[in-house]
Amino acid sequence: MLWQQITHPFHLIRDSAGDRRALFALVLGFLLFALTGCTAAAPDLPFVGPKPTPTPPYRTVTALLPDEPVNQRIRQYDRERIDLLVDIRVEAAYSAQLRAALESESPPDLVVVDSFAFPDLAEAGLLLPAGNRLDPADDFHPVLADAFVWEGQRYCLPREARSLALVYNRAQFEKAALQPPRTWDEMRAAAAAITDLNIGSFGLILAPDLSRWLPFFYQAGAVDGQGRVDFASPAATATIDFPLTTFRENFAGQPAESNSSWAGEVMGKGKGGMAYEGNWIVPYLAAEFPDFAYGVAPLPSGPGGRGTVAFTSCYGVPARSAHPDDAFALTNWLTSPEMQAAWPGDGSQMPARLSLRDQWLAAFPHLAPFLTGLDEARVWQFPPGSSRLLESFNRGMVALLNADVEAVDFLAQMQHTAEGIRD
């Protein structure tokens, strides 16, 4: 685990005598530099001009975070506060270590919580309800904001958004004179038209993962108002039958069949015509396959209409935080319009705030289906204990695609697993 102490102008004041001597040497060097009349650019100094007088005692807020560029925003917040220090603990295996950190004797004050993990952590009492310490949620997309409400209490505000859309190979579509499919039937026809088994290229690439198959359940009408899948329903059978038939006819394939780890890699290699993927694919293709031309379209509709999956996360405050008020103040700053407007320039994140939609669309018009898809999306979230459902589905889907199990048995097992979680 890597501990990173955020640079603060006043850390030197409270350090050892050696550090004070270093500070004196630095200031003296700067004065000599100024007196020489040298015209070269000034060095990057901890502070220039009158030094504010900090007010002791300092309060230290500890943030446990995944390694990501947004951490620099917390550094900015720390520099602007002379009464507060923010220690960032960056954890490479973040998801695996989060719960243990929350259950420890000295939990952090701020953590990142994704929508899938939130119900389990909230039910276990490991997160602190915000009460009146959060800004109003009115400007946040409701499908995202509601993901962090548990038993009528709001815990945090969404910090970003991602969603699934149809990513397609523009060259293959243009060669076949195809438009992006709007329905399941059109998608199957397009997959058949652009499949080329001579070069091992499938029309549709679909990973055996619930997050990629869940839209089919939505589009078939197999999900109730609480987001629960009824695996025993005729709609669930239709959900499985359509893509499974496309696989059986060799118009669809898994990433592993193209010696790839995920659909984005398959697409970049030119071995896939379409994929259900999120906007995280954009920076990946730009970095790994810069010459690959792709298009983005809404996911096709099924017999139950349209639907997609949204992904989001928030800055949560652990239940036993030593400085909850400071942590919530930092959360409000990080989810403010100004901070959310400073999105990455690669299109990998979308703002959770409604007031920023037009600005983001103007910056990334070719990625519009990812953002507009939020209006017909359900958040990637299930009741507590649903990690078992996810693991069971993914294992079972591999067996199903390999023809090691029949669809009816697969669905029966999934229904049994789902009912066990609800009980």
C-alpha cells in the first residue's frame, strides 16, 4: 500500500529543525535570485508573497482512494485550506481492501464507493448518512442520485457517470451499407452481414458478464420496478434466447475467442463489428488503436423497449470517521459544478449534474449516446448480498456459451440464487 502525504505550504513549519534549515535556505535562495535582477523564470516555490498564519490545531482528514487523476483535485483543496490537511492513501487493490479499511480500528474519513458496493456497505452500517451536511441533490441526474439513498437517507452524491451504448466498427458498417441497428432484429441482421469467419471476425462481441447481458433483460421486460430480474419469466427466456441464438449461428463471439481480454481489444483489432461497452472504451481505443474508426449509437430496443446500464460512484464518509463534518465539506467541494465541469478530456467520464449536460455534449458530440442513455438507464446496483448473483451468472454464462449447460437449467439456477438473496 502506498501512502502519499499531500504537499502543503505549511508542512515545513511543523517539521524538524533540518526542514526549517531547508526552508530558510530556500527562502534565502529566492531572495538572492530576486536581487540579482535575473530575467529567467522564477522557480516553482511552495508559496510566494505574504504567508497566511495557520490556526492550530490542524485537523487531518484521511482519504482512501483508488489511483486516479481526480486525486489532484483533493490536493488543490488541501492547498486552499490552512486549517486542514488531507492525507491520501492510494490503494492499488482498492475494491478488495475497501471493506476491511472501513471495519478497521482507524478507518479513513473519505472513501470512493461505487453503486454496486453501496447497498452492502450501507446495510452493514459502515457508512455515515449525510443528514443536512450535503448540498441539494436537485441538479444531479435522479437515476444516479437515487443510487446512494438507503432506507430513506442520503449518504453521498454521485461524482461522475458512465453508461453502456452500442460501439460499432464504422468501416465494416460502411462497407455493408448499414446503419446502426435500432432493434434486436436489426442487430442480428447487421451481425450476420458483417461477420467474416475467414478472418475470425464476429458481428457482435459480448462478454459473459452480467453487466453486459443485463441490458437484454431490461429490453425484454424481465426486470421489475425495484431492478430485480425475474429469471423464471418468459421475458427472461427471450432475453437468453436472442443473443444465445446469435452465438449459435456464429454471428457473435466472446472476447476470449479472439485471444483478447475484453471487447474493446477485439474491436481495436478489427475482429468485432459491434459491442455493448461503456465510455471507458474511448481513451483505451485512442491509446491502443488510434487508427480505429468507431461509431456510438443507443443500444437497440427489444420486445420490452429500450434500456441500458449506468455506472456511478460517490465520495462516502465512513461511519466511524473522526472528522465527518470536514469530510462532508470536502465531498461537497469535489462534487460541485466547478469540479464536475473539470472532466477528463478523453470522454471517459460524464458529469452527474444535469446543468452540465449541454456543456459535455458540446465537447463530445460523437459520444452523445453514452450521456443521453442515462435517461433510459438503471444503475448497476442490486440488493445486499448480490455479489453471489454476479459470480453465479458469470460462471453459468461461460458454461452456457460453451454448450455445457442448457438455457432452461441456467435460468432455473439463477432464479434459485436470486430468491436466496431476497430471503
